[in-house]
Amino acid sequence: MPESNDKKGIIQHVAEVIIGELKLEDITADTFNPDMDLVDELGIDSMDLATIALVLQDEYKIVIDEDDYPKLKTIRLIADYIDEKLTAKS
């Protein structure tokens, strides 16, 4: 489970997962723009997004519905989604 479940901590962790899964270079979780469109600006495809979603599901112990994948366009939107799922769970 990630260190912090506050919004900033979730944003930081999602950025780290994306950087790790996509093997991005020259970018850190601190410099990753949380509002960057992952599909249009970063070129993430549906397979990449599915992989990232699976990792986040395992780490946060939540379910990310496949129908929700299209809504998860930025790190901030993913963090908001995770935060909502965690809040609903507690």
C-alpha cells in the first residue's frame, strides 16, 4: 500500500507507477504535470492504461471498472477516482 492516501500522496504515487510502468526517462514524480493528458500528450494506449489500472488496483485494494478507463485521462483524475473509491470503502 502506498505511503500516503491524501490527494497529494495519491498523485505522487500514480505518477511513480506511470513512470515505472512506461519506463519514462527524464521525468520524476515531482516534475510530472498531474494535468497532462496521458493519451493525447504522453501517448498512452489502452493496453498501457489497463496495465497501470491493474497495478493501482492491487496497490490500493480497489476495483477500477473497465468502463471508467476512458475517464482516467490525467494523473489528477486518476487520483480523484482512487480517492473516491477509498472514501467509499471506509
